[in-house]
Amino acid sequence: MKFTIYQESRQGKRKNNEDRIAYCYSRDALLMVVADGMGGHYYGEIASQIAAQTLTDTFQREAKPTLTDPFLFLQRAMTNAHHAILDFASDHSLKDSPRTTCVACIVQDSIAYWAHSGDSRLYLMRDGRVISQTRDHSRVRLLVEQGVITEAQVANHPERNKVYSCLGGIQPPEIEFSRKTPLEAGDVLLLATDGFWGPLPPELLAVALKQANLLQAMPSLMNQAETRGGIHCDNLSIVAARWEDSYIEPARSTISTQTMALDEITTRLDEFGRNPAYKMDLSEDEIENAIQEIRSTIDKYSGKK
């Protein structure tokens, strides 16, 4: 595998950052995850942390170096994350369970597989066009499909943030899967929370990323989203990868997995409370307790089929 990858999360104008992002790769498989937490106190960010960490933990155990069934992996890992969040809420006697949207993508053998619950999105872009994107599990998406509002009205609609499927909710999540999607050299996979995609039309993103250096273009697009979001800018987070098959002169930022051992895994996921981009009003002791509680919650589902 050869690919360039970039991830970033910003607080926007919110008090805390409840988004969580991660990527993880073995020699022959890549996982990308974006989760947008919802809930009071610091529980929204715990829900999104549980989702991202459950997926990366499961990938680390099972990608040896490929996954037997990527769709089954996504279904099991996201379902386990859902139940782990419910267990956390029960263990802490919370009246309302924290929740999170989640979108995750696996790439192996140059084929992409993705799944999502909620309104965090995935775009697949090729030659300056969006050739595939996830369908939001939201009230406004239903209104668009019913012809009640237009696509242009979505970003400013008062019910834009209402989702009908997520991890950690009372109802089991609706997890929607893609088709097996072969990738071509130069394709861009972009996973994002609504704080990023809301202010930026898909067509703008596709054109901006057509031939641009991903590591330069994505911070510029984050700046645009944050500026357009204005005084009510939500948390905004992305994981973006450009799939690259051949090079005349590989860039230093390019990741090549050819020399990795069969059982080797590389993961990029920040530990809860350890990244200043995720501001929260917690003491060091509270952060340490939360880390242990997240680990204990996820461990219940380790290796669960």
C-alpha cells in the first residue's frame, strides 16, 4: 500500500471538542475513523473516544495483515462500541446515555469498504468530482429527500443537528454500508464531522483536492470551514487519504507499508485528555480516571465476535 494521510481536529467556537479521529494501518490494510460525540459534561467526548478506540483496538488484533471480512469487521466493531457506550452509561447511572456519530473506512487490496451511523460523512473523490458519499442519518436529509427543503438550505436549517441513528442511543444504531469500491491512483477518501462538511459544498472540496498536496490543502480547507462557520462554528474534524499506486519520486510524506512485518500495526489515536486540541474542563485526576474507565469499558468487548 502507498498513500498520503492527514488528520486534524479543531474546537471551533464550542466550549469543548467532542470529536475524535484516528487512523491505523498494517502492512496490507488501512482503517480511518471519525466520530462526533453528543452528550452533557464530558460524556460526549467519552462516547466518541470509545467508538474510535474500539475500532482501532479491534483492528490491531485482527489485521494480520488483512481483515478476513472488512464489512463484518465494521459491523461488529461499531456494534460493540455502541454496547460499550451503553455499559459506560449504566455503570455511571447516567439518566441519558452519551452518543456519537461514527464513520469508518477500511482499505485493503485497493478496495474501500465503509460504514456509518449518523451524519459524519465520507466522500470519495476522483478527478475533481465526488463519485460517492454517505447518506446522512438526519432529519434534514429526510426533508431534502422529501423535497421539503433544498440541499442549499441544509447548512442553516434549525434541525440540522438532529440525527436519527448513532452509537449509544436508546435504539440500536442503523449502520449503513457501502459497496466494495475499487480505488484508482489519485483517489481521495475524506471522512469528516458536520462542523467541517457543513460550511463547504462537496464540489468545492473535490476541486480543491483534485491535484493538490493533501498536507497543504487540508489545513487550508479547515481554515475555510472554520471561517465560514463563524461565531457558531462547531467542532470540525477530518481524516483524509490520497491513494497512491505509483511514483516517479515519492514524497517524504508518503507512507509505504511494504517493509512492515505481517503482525505489525501502526496507530494514530490520541489518548483521552492528552491533546490540547480537545479542550475540556477536567482536572488531571479526572482525566486519569476517565482513561481507566474507557479502557475498562472497552476491555469487556476485547476479542468479542
